[in-house]
Amino acid sequence: HTLIVDGKKTVLHLVPSGILQPGTVNHIGPGVVVDPRVLVDEIAKVRAQGALKDPARLRVSGRAHVITPWHVSLDKAREEARRESAIGTTGRGIGPTYEDKVARRGIRVADLLDAPSLRAAVDRLARDKNFELKELHGWPEISADAVYDDLFALGKELAPFVDHTGKLLDVNASQDKRPGGDAVLERISEMMFVDAVRRHVERLPEDSTGWLSGLRDRQVGRALALIHENPARAWTIDELANEVALSRSAFYDRFARLIGQPPMQYLTQWRMAVAATLLRQSRAPIASIALDVGYESEAAFARAFKRLVGTPPARWRRIHNGE
């Protein structure tokens, strides 16, 4: 947004324009993808104008996802590979970051404040993104250490602004309740999100990879639905292939090509994403959560969770619930 207030011109991309109005509290919600460098620079600009003396006037959701150098490079590399079918992306990494947000495999703002979680998330992204950059597009790999150092430093600068924006909005909304208001807002937000995803899927090129590309394919989309609906089931490649009426090899190749990773690896990541949600939103025992995501042994679940996330489930729960 380009704003002119009292004759002064201000250009903002992430910080809400209301920040220039005294007495307002401005929220960057969990549905936004954030380039932390851009956000830090904008905060510095607004502060220099004297418009943000109190950090409490800008709240950034810890659940908002972070745009990394990998997302920016992949955005540009994919656009370059499309040639005449290029879709005109801005090259700022927004689309690839939303892909990781929907697939629950990205980096959140809250992760920037916790070194072990950030290290694990960066290493996980490095494996997948550097492979695509180098092997599919011939672009240079990006150093995981450099990304980690930069993001951790930016996290320290953003720490005073990070908050649970959902709870803050709930408190404000509770002071002005209208019958049916919550239900209407929830349905509208769901409809807007679904429409945005559909429009994005329709514009994806034929050779794109990722969760959204898989949804567009009838058989891979069906396999994704089965995994998402029942992560606790002891799925095998043979069972999934049978469910979508493909041979084992054809299903494996098709899934890996469209999603960018093998079926069983995706299943494990989805199980850990579901487990993370349960750890954060419920008080269920870890042994019970382990069963819910397909692990008969709490110890086996804890090993798998730590291997993928970088932190044992009990400690992860304490960190993300502020205990």
C-alpha cells in the first residue's frame, strides 16, 4: 500500500496501513506468509517515522509462515522453466510458501524464536528444496547454515511483536458479540480460502510439483485424501495403489513425480503434522496421540517425531504452548 498521511509518503507491503493511525492495534494473522527481512525493514521504517513507539501496536501471529530464500529461488526457477507458459509470478516466493503452509511442512514465525525447532525445519527444507533447485532446475543450492543464521537473527528482532493473534481477536470480539457472528465469519473465511486454493490450482502449469499439483490429479488426489482422512491406518504402497486402481510401480512414480516425495515419506510427514496439531491444541497423553497417528508404541512415535521435527514431542508441546 502507498499511503500519504500529513504530506508524508509511506509504502508498506506487510505492516498493516492502520499502523499510521494512533491508538490502533494492527494484526498480521496466521493466514499471511511473511518475508521476515521485509517485515523487519518495514518495522524499522515505521519506527523511524515515530509511528510505532509501542511494539504492542503491531502483533504478528506465530503461526504465520515464513518465506525463505528457497521459496524465492524456486518461484523464479519455476517461472523460468515455464518459458512461454509463464504465469507472471512476482518472484517473491509467495506461492511456494503457501504450498508448504497447506502441506504443513514450512517454517512458522514461532519457529524463529526456538533454535532447535528452527534448525530442524531449516534442515528439512534444505533437503527438499535444494534437490529441486539443483536437480530439476540446475540452480545453485542454498546453504542451510546461512539460512538458519539469518532467520534466527531476524527472529530476535521480531520477538517483541510475535503473539497469538487469534486469542487477542477472540478477546476483542467477545466484547461486541452479535448473534451468529462467529459462524458467519468462520464460513466466509473458509469459502475465501477454498476459492483462493482452487484458483491457484487452476493456474498451475502441467509440470509443477507439490501438494496442490497432486490434488489436481484424480488418482494421486484420492491417495492424498485417504492418507489425510485416516493417518492412523498402517498404509502400504500396495494398499494405496490398489485403492486408486494403479499398479504399485505406476502409483509410486506418479505420486513421487507430482508431490515431490515418495508416498511413505509424505505419510510420515502428514502424521507428524497431525500429531503437532494435537500436541498444541489438546491435553491428550502422548501415548494416545501416538495411536491417533498410527504408532502403537509411544517410544516409536517419539523417535519418529524427533527425527522429523528435531525436538521430542513432550518438549515441543511445552515450547509451543508456552509452558
